[in-house]
Amino acid sequence: MRELLHHHIKFFIFCSLAAIGLRLAMVLKFPLIAGDSLVYGDIAKNWLQHGMYAISTAEGLQATYMRLPGYSSFLAVLFKIFGMEHYGPAMFIQIFIDLGTCFVVSALTLEIIRAQAFAIEDPSRAERPALFAFCLTAFCPFFITYVAAPLTEIWSIFLTSLTLYLAVKGLRSLLQGSPGYWKWWLGCGIALGLNIYFRPDAGILLAIAGAILFPLLFKFPQRTSVAGMITLTTVVLLLTPWTVRNWRTMHRFEPLAPRYANDPEDFVAVGFYRWLKTWVVDFISVANVEWHVPNEKIDMDDLPPRACDSQQECDQTESIFDDYNQELDISPELDAQFNQLAEQRIRRHPLRYYVWLPALRVMDMWLRPRVEILPIDLDWWKIEENGMDSWIAIALGSWNLILLLLAVIGVLRLWPRSWGLSEPALIFALFIGFVLLRSLFLATIENPEPRYALECYPVVLAFAGAAFVRKGIRKTV
């Protein structure tokens, strides 16, 4: 990467300044401080003022483990320096964290290409794809928009990129038998552990790293064992303080965060969430129904036709909604009714519940225009009602599709000739395995928020850059 910077310093300076300018404009024009941002901020404020990792409730402070402490720690440091509930510094720092992602994605692309046989003979062939990857990341509208929101996304995307990069360097050093190979795996464990502190689902990276290292045990047992143990031990040690705190304070063994972001005394409406999974496939359904619970009414008109299989079922659903709308909360009794309704629908169409709906939710997370953080209506496809907003959403959706198509081209151009334990095959399996495993994980959740797929975009952008590689034999005069 150092050589690439040296050879193309003007390119990197220009693109970096442009990237900073776009992100700064987004922060100044469209900052979004709501929802989860306020939760992280509340925890940070209570941590500073009262020495408790807690949320504010009507009854006072309540110790919590509903959110891992990564982002709240970040905000707490900034609140201490700049004043309570000043979220602006967090967004400004995220500009440079995201710029760091641009450099790491470019370095990832270099590693992917240089593992190929044609690039070993001529390493300069990797420069062009790496430059394209940097440019695509620097001007990626989906990263730019999330810079302006005090959320975990920007940090998690950066740490995911860094974890993958260090894992690739670790694999290469391990295969080559370099004496310092363990340092890369130590760095990988640190990056991964920090990433989990921001988003618990980052643990998927640990699973895929383990899957990649496992077959190497039979070829390089000592080096592979050391690499695996260093990575796992580092992650466990980093998570130990949080786990101990939860055991002592919450009296629960919880090394991450609960599935439904709840505290031990909170009632979780599992039946309601199960019912949602019998029909939800898109983000607007999450916004119109799931996010209304509790404290807001649910309207039957917000349900799509697929939410009911018959008029009788529609009447049953409406009756449950009427009961909910009176209290604006879900009691255990009402949750049991949602669960019964879900059970009927699952029994009637098990394939729909276990296969088709999860697949559609994943597709929605991958293909949606990602306008949820912009001042654009979520029903952007209604062009007559939304006018220019609809065209902006369509343009963003089109650009997202272009990036995915470029990534597919890159994958096809670099597809390994053999799937042995060669360096190109292992790096390829690491990247593709991570995307597939994360997509499978996303299929299990009932709220298809487009931002959940963004952690995969460092891989998408790296392969999109690889689509521009020249593989032909260079002619000499």
C-alpha cells in the first residue's frame, strides 16, 4: 500500500479531499440524531455523571446490557471533552474513520489481486483495481450518509475492513512461514474484539476465520494452532471485562448483548416478533408496524396483503390490533395471541416462513436504495407523490445495483482455478464465506434494515475494484 500511495499521491490527495468534503457536507446538511443514537448517548451520559452503565427510565436509572459499550464509550469520551449530548464531534470524527475505510478497502483489493498468479509476475497489475476500489469507497453514498448519524455503522464497517485485511496478511504470512505471522493474527483478534464491542454480530468474522484456518491444521499444525489460539484468546480477553460486569451487575452470563436488546427484567414480545416474521419482507413494514410498538397505534391499512391469508385471518388480526391500540403496549396475554396467529400461518405455509420470506428479507437488505437516513419518504416508489425524492432513491438503488454487478464481475474474474489450500483460494473463501455467512444470519431476523448489509460492503467494493483488473499478457517492444 505504501508503494501505491507513493506512485499515486496526487490521486489519493484529491480523492481524500473530495471524500472529506462530501462527508462534511452531509454532516452539516443532514445530521440525524434519533433512535439508537439517543440510547447510546443516554448510556454515555449516565456513565459519566453517575458512574453507572445505565439507561434513564421513569423510575430512575436502570443498569443495562442491551447495548455493548463500544459506541457509548466513544460518545462518553467526546461528551467529557466537548460537553454532554454534543453529538457533532462524533460525526466529524466519523468522517476520518470512514476515510480510513477507503484506504483499508484499497489495501484489501491489493491483497486479493496480488495473490493471483498473473499479479505475482507483475505486481503493478494490482494498482489499477486498488485505485478504483479507493475511488468507489470514497464516493460510496451509503457510507457517506451514515457518517452523519451517531450510530455504530461507520466504526463497524471500518473495523470489519481492518479485521479482514489483517486476516489476509496473517494467512499469507502463515502460508509462507514468516516468523512474525502471529503478529497479524494478534492484530486481527484486537480489531475483531473491538468490532464486537460496537456490533455483536461482528462475531461472524471469528466463525469464518476459524473455518478458513481449520483445514490448514492438517498442513501447518503448529503455525495454524498458534494463529487460531492467539486470535480467539485475544477476542475472549477483550470481552472478559464486559462479561464479568454483566455477571456481577445483571446476574447473567452475557458476553455480547441479548437477541432482542432487552434487560433481564424486560418482557420480550417473542410472539409478536414471530408473527412479524410470517409476513415482513421490506423495511417500510418495519417502520410502519414494528417500530410503532410500543406507544404508537398500528393501522391495519399499513399491512400488505401477504400479512393475511384469508378474511377470517384479517378479522382476527384486526381484533388483536384493537386490543393493542387501547393500551399501546403488548401484554403477555396479547403476545400469546400474536404467537397463536403466527403458529397458524407457519403451519399453513412452512416453506414460506422458513425459506421464501427469509430470502426476500435478505434481498431487500441488499437491494434497497438505503434512503432511511435521508429526508426521503420510505415509500419512495410512489413517484407521483414523492417527485424528485423518488428519482433520488431510484438513482441510489441503481448505483447500489451497479456496485453489486461490478463485484460479481470481479468475483468471476478472480475465481480460483482450484479450491485447494492455495493462497488465492483461501483469501477468496474468506471474503465470500463472510458475505454468505452474514447473509444467512440476516435471514434469521425479522427487521430487514438495509444498514445491516453494509458490513459486507468492504468486500463488495474490493471485488468491484477487482473488476477493472487487466489479466492479459503485457506486450513488450
